[in-house]
Amino acid sequence: MMREQVRPDSEPATQLVWCTIGHAELIDDREANRVSQSGMASGACFECRAPFKSCVHHTDPIHSISIESISDTPAVTDGDNSAGRTTAEGYGVEVADVQTPGDWCELTRRNARSVQTTIGWIFWDPGAARRYNAAGLPEAFAGPLGYIASRCAPLAGAGPDAVVASFGSISPMAIRGVFQFLGTPERFGEIWSARDAAVVDGLRQYAPDIVEPLAAFAAELWTVVEQLPLVGRPFFGAHLAMARPTEPLLSGWHAINCLREWRGDTHWAVVVAEGLGHAEASILHNAWLGYETDWLALSRGTSPADIEAGWTSLAAKGLAHQRTVLPEGLALRQRIEDATDRLTMLPWQLLGAERSQQFTEFFEPPCVRLLARVDETAGVNYQPASRLFTRPQ
């Protein structure tokens, strides 16, 4: 991420500052001294052109670390490289101090799991499926159809193609099928309301210790959400525009859902920038998780023809051979994950180190139970973004 800087020993040493949307840049000591008095570095970020400012979560104007400790992609691992996964018990409770960009990246990664779990358990909740059925969805498919309909409701007025363009993980065929079945944005809104009712009831029943933290963090999280950049994040923007619940529990849940969609939009921007389509991304992700071949793509409704086309494309790019993802493909998927974490640190920096660490401590214990609920209602392969993995070779 950072430019290489070569300087004679006589030149001033360099320090690190952050631009207003989270990119890092090196400045010399003379500039650092000026920033310590003015709170603003001269110029703009070489990546995004946003102005440089002092660190938003420390009292010192410059968040200084040794240059030797910084790399383009912070190296964080989830264990050794043998294949395997942990279930809900993989969550911890000890939270390390946040001092370096690598610390922020790790905290971002860790809290992203709780964000995903706080939201994602509802996707397979039988109580939600019953409400979707009562709202008119066929009983046999109420769960998956209701998940798609409730999640894409904020964009339903723009039509199926806009949702397909934003909803990278789910089969376009499935999305278009939901639109054909429901028809109007108002019908999508009914499914959205049914989902919200299921969220309140389900959280109180299966994770009652999350109720108070959701209410307590709601106002702060909305303040963070309102400061996040909208550009390139249509799904997040559509969710942000929805009416906010007045019920504190549901308000906090929706604020966290906005954080989830902001990260999701950012992730898919990274995926697209790497030249990957829907099926290719699912195939690489599936191999990176160590799942049975094609499991993830099939679980997302991808057609066999699209999966085959994805394998062909990956082979042409040197990322797969004979329906096996090569080390180059696994390395690309890891870079995508690392970039996603690095580019989504901003919400936690805006929340601040202390409250971000408290988020970890308050939300991980109930998320253990919510992830166990997913194990029961869907299976241990589902919701991989909530799980800790050791990666395949």
C-alpha cells in the first residue's frame, strides 16, 4: 500500500499518519512536528486524495510506529496451514491492546466475525421462515427466499439487475426468481418487517445477553455508520436510507447490519478489482475454506453451468487445473481477505480502541450461542465468515 521511500541517513526519519478514510502514508519528522501543532499533514493521500489527519483514536497527533513493523499486508494467521475449522467454541474473550495498524487489522477481523454472527443467524432461523411463509412465501422455500428478499428489500425498487450487481455472493438466477415471485417493492418490505420481528424474538430467546449490548451500542454505532464513505457501496447506502427502528434492540441490530453491508460492498469491490466473477469467487473461497469441491457455490444457488464456466475461467488465469484450485488461487483468495480487513478498519477506528475492544468482549459470548444455533438450523459449513479456520495447503 505504501510507496517505497529511499533516503540518505542524513534525511529526517519517517513516521506514519492516516488519511481521513484509513490509508497510511509516511511523513518525515519535520512534517510530524508541524502536524503535532496543526493536527493536519500537508497534501493528500496518494491513493484516495483524502487529506491526512492525526490518528482519530489516540491523544497523540501522530500514531507513530517503527517503519520496520509495517508491511503492505499485515500478516495475521488463524493457526497452522492444515485444513480444518473450529465451531462456535473457537471464539476467545481476551482482547489485546490496539497499538499498530496490524493490531487494528486483527481487531477488525475479529469483530467482523461477531458482526456476521449477530446478523447471519437469522438467515436459517425457523422462526423467520414461518413468518416468511405467513407473509406469502411458499413453505418449502420460505427460508432461502425470505433471506434473499429481506436482505435485498432496500434495493428492490431498483429492480433485479441492480440487486445482482450488488449482491455478489448469491446466484443471479435466484435473485431474479425472488423478484418474479414477489413483484413489487411493497412485498419486499413485508418480508423485511417479518424478518425484523423474527430477529427480536430470536435474539431474546437464543442470545438474551446480546440484548443489552445491542441497545447500549446503538447510538454510537449509528454515529460511526453515518461517517462511513458511501462511494462504491450501493448495498450499504440502500440500507442506510431505510427507516431506523425505534426499539433499541432492533436499532442496534440494524446499525450492525449496516456495518456488515459496508464491509460486504468493500469486499466485493476487492473481488471485482481482481477480475473475478460470482462463480470464480465462490470456487476460490470454497477451496480457501477447505470445503468439499463446489459446496459453497452450490449452496449459494449457482448453476452447474456457471460453476463449470468459473472453473474454465480460473484455469485460463492459471489459478486452477483440472477442477483443483492451485496455490496461486489460494494465495489470491488470502490477499482478498487481507485487503478486505485492511480496508474495513475505519468503523472500528471511528468507534475508538476502547469501545471497539468492549464490542469484542460484549458480543463474542452471545455470538458463540448464535453460531451454535446456525450449526443446528443449517450446518457447520454455513456462515463461514463467523468461523475460525486453519487454511489448507
